[in-house]
Amino acid sequence: MVWLPFLNEAPTMTAPTPATADTERALPTGTNWLRIGDEHYGAGRNDAAIDAYQCGLAAIAAEPPGSVPAATVSDLHAKLGNACLLQGDLETAAANYKAALRLAPELTSCWCNLGNIHIKTDKAQEAIAYYLQALKINPAHWASRTNLVQALIATKQFAVARTLLLELAAERPQDAAIHHQLGKALFELGEVLSAIESFERALALNPRDADSLYWIGGIKQRLGDDAAAQVAYAKAAAIQPLIRRPAIKSPADFRVLALYAPFGGNTPTEYLFKHAAYETDTLALFESNHYDADLFKQGVQVVVNLISDVDQAAAVLPLAADLVERLGKPTANDPRKILRTTRDAVAELLTGIENCRIPKILRHQAGSQLGIDDLQAAFPSLSPILVRPVGTHGGDDFEKIDRVADLAAYLARPADTDRYFIEYADYRSADGHFRKYRFIFVDGQILPYHLAIGNDWKVHHVNTDMANQEWMQREEAAFLDDPACVFNPEHYQALREIQQRMELDYFGIDCGVDTNGDLLVFEVNASMLVHDDNAQFPYKDPAVRRIKSAFDAMLTKLAGIGD
């Protein structure tokens, strides 16, 4: 898995411009509260500012209708909206922006900030309409234009975003942030070399732009140029060792330190860390570096170890384990526990669970001898057998070999990496289809994530025909709504035993039901993807949200909030 920095950024909030500068006719109480609120807001005393603006509106409400200029009332509502938005009270912020716009529809900033609220609540498509309304009033409004870019990228309208970014770059060619955004849009459009050029242009304008360096490192890594990626990552880390994702509210409930291995497999958290009430500092770990625990634990309540693939990150995990010990903070997915989650180690760990089939796995070290006799001694039935290089996921280089002769030919080929040989277990259903289920374990909970139905043994949701088959979608929806319609109490007992033996706070399992009716385990690790890009399968959203809610609750508990 290649590391690329988070795509989403906080939209720029714009302060309202009073509908008119003429407020001399306003009643003193309303005007004074407005002035007091502005003083508090400007000094960073947000709670006091909210109180003052609310007092101003209450004072005006007690006056005869029409006795206070609409400009003063709209200004109070707009500024109260800003203060509530900063606090994370999005509902109250939106209500006040709308109240301000009813009195003064020309307040561009209120339209823009309503768009920002929709971005924060994962309604990017609706946000676009608010930004466009702001631009109808003021086509040059910079915040609305730049935030519109974020909404377009969030809704995967990358070509339109590129067009707008090119316009913005032409107007402000020295704006490094615009070139950085353009690089991200170009990357998503597959224009990788042009993306690198845009990030390099952003760096030329702002040599301290660590985010662009991280992106360059990620793209270079994806292109296979690990040496250039290492250089870019090292430069970025020297400038900004932590990549901060802000909370949706201020102040944040707590701060998370997330440990990441750019050249190793990691738990995907683009969705899990999205729209959180806590700040997230992501620290990239490199095996050649030293990390000052006293420096990085400042203000941190909980650590999340994202390094999840032992085969890809074996050199970094001991470093992460040492850092976690020195940090001395509550930690999700302790690296020392991750170290025992290679495929073969997990198969051995889970052996002997009742009503659960764990296929045998043999790891073959590259360069060592392995023959048919060795495999016959390891597996009760030599064919068919599954083979894959270590450190791979999904369908990458994953083969089923049905004949002994073909297996001998495979063994005769030189191996660049270690390989896993895996016992094949038949799990074809009575209707001829293969069904692979995914559960996510979160702090003691067993939560369904998806069902993939295919016509071949190698089933992955993206490679099935589920987008075109309503019956498959209905079956997946039924599983997500009530997994007990498939998995009986004995299966659930096996899942709970798996959770206890793994001892991880967050991880996933891909499994099925074999022809004997037992739970069949395909894969168990903390590298499994959970995402909210389910436009084709909207029925999945409640299950996905349950996983995120459980993840947020787990971190909140670890942080000691509410104890």
C-alpha cells in the first residue's frame, strides 16, 4: 500500500461583511453586544463571543419590530454563525447563516460558509450549490472558488476542478496552495507527471511546503522509484514531521498520534479519521530515524498504530513498538501484537477453534529449496493449492494451482520474495456462487462491512457483478442488516474466539461458510479497507457509519474522555 497524504482539507471560512456600514441608527444594546462579541471573537474567546452575540439578538428581539436596522440583525446572526462553526456546532451555525441571509441575501460569506458546513458533514454535492450561489453574487469571491475546488474533488469531478484551478493559478501564479491543489486534481486524473510538476511548482514558491513533498514521495513510490520517494519523505519529515488533520470543532475533544510506515502496509484511515471531533497528528516512521518521544507526546491523549502488515513493515514495527513504549500513552493496535499477524502466524494462532476452519499455510523463504514432497508433507491434499507472494493483498499475484504438474513448474521458477502456500477450501454455495463476507472488529464489537458474491473462487467486491445484480445487492443488504441470517451462534462463538486470540483493538476478517457449514477463514489482519464511497450501494452506508462510530468511541474511551 502506497502512502499518500490525506486528500481532504478544511475549507476556508470567510468572515461576513456587514450588509451596510451604517449602523449608527441601531439601538445601543444591540450595537454594543455586537461590538463586545467582535472583541471576544478577535481575541480568541469564542464562548464569550457566542454569549455576546446571543445577548445582542435577545436584546433586539425585545424591541419593537423594525426598530433595529436589518443590517445589524443580519450581522449578529452571521457572526454568531461563524463562532458556532468554529466551535463545531454546525447545526446552530447553519441556522444563523440562514437567518442572516433571509435579512440580507447578498451576504456572500454566509453562502460560502453554508457550503463549508455541508463539506464538513460529508455533503459535498450540496455544498457546490451554496458555493455557486455565493459566486452568483460575487464571481471573484476567492474563498468560495477555492472551497468549490475541494467540493468538486470530494465529488470526484476532477476535470472540472482542474479547469477551475487553472483559472485560479492564472490569476494568482504565486499562490503555492493553488498549485498544490492542482497537483492533487491532476493525480486523480491520472496525469501523474503533471501532478509532480505542480507539486514541484508549489515547492518552488514555498520551500517549506511539506505536504507537497509528502505527495511527491507518495507518487514516486507508486511509480516504483523508492530512492526518490525516500528523499522526498526525508525532506518533508525534516520540515514537518507531523501531518495534522484538524477536528471538526474547536477546541478538539482530544488529540491522536497516528504512527504510519510510508513503505509498509498500513490500516486505511482516510474514512475512519474523517469528520472527527479529535485532531490527528500522523507521524511517518522510517527505520533509519530516531524519534523523541517527549517531543511527540505533547498534547496527545491516545496513540493509534496504523502499521499493520508485518511482511511489508517488519523493519519498522520494532521501532514503532519502542516508540509506543516510550510515549507511555494508551495505544490502539500495539505494534508488538501486530508483529505476530503474518498469514502463517495467524493460521497457527487460530488453529483449534471449534466450528471454524483455518486453512493450513506454509511460508517458503526465497532462495531455499522446496519440493513437491515438502508440500505433500505439509498439506493433507496437495491440490488444489493457493500461492501468493508475501506482503500482497487482494488479487495481486494470487493463484490457484489445480494440478501437481503445474505446481512443480511453479516451484521451478525462481522466487524474488518469500511465498505463501495455502490450503484451498471449497466454499461454493449451493447455487454455484462464491460468497465472501467481511466483518470489522472494533473494541469488542463484531460489525458487518460487506458481502461479495462472485462466480469464481477469487472474490473481491470491486471485481464482481454486484453493481448490476439487484438480487446480490438485496442479499448483501440483508446480511448487513442482520448477519445472523447467515452466521449462526456457533459461527459467532468462533468469531468471538478469533477476536480474543488476536488481541487487537481494530482489525478485519474475510471469511465464508465452507461446504460443511463451518466458518471458513480467508484472512485476518488490520490492513482491511473501510470506505464510504458507496454511491452504487447506498444501503451500505448505515453499516459503514456504525464502524466509524465504534472507532471514534474506542478512541474516545482510550483518551479517557467522559470517564
